[in-house]
Amino acid sequence: MLNQINCIIFSTLLFLISVLGIFLNQKNILIMLMSLEMMFLTLGFNLISSSIYLDDVAGQIFALLILTVAAAESSIGLAILVIYYRIRNIITIELMNLTKG
């Protein structure tokens, strides 16, 4: 069974992997979005494990709200990428500054 320290270590490792995914791969926007989503998931996992350990429901409700915002952010980001791909036929970070209005 996982105790609190193991959950925090696991959550920290996943968060660091997602930070590395954002900073080391700055050319592929899809991997950056997946890394950002993994950051939100590790934050939710940390809140849920702390909520279970402290026997409090507030952390679980807050984790549910974070996951809802993360899902909305992910769907909007992917919709923007699909529209951008239909216009340019390529998805690169270098050409994203052309969309500034």
C-alpha cells in the first residue's frame, strides 16, 4: 500500500518529467500540451492523496475542479491546433508567431 511519502515522491517525479518535457522539447506543440496536461494530472494526484491522508473532502473537490479546467484547456488547445493545421498544413512552434493579431 502506498503511504503519503511515496505518493508525494511519485507525484514530484511525474511533475519533473513533465517540466522536462516542456523545456527540452520546444519544437513540438503536441508534446508540450501533453506535458502540461500531465502537470495538471500530477497536481490532482497530489491533492487527492493528501486529501485521503488528511481525511478531508476539500482536496478531492479541488482536484475535480482542476481536472475539469485541464480538460477544457486541452480541448480548446487541440481545436486551435486543428484549425491552424487546416490553414498552414504544418504545426510548428516557429511559425506560431504568424498568428499574432
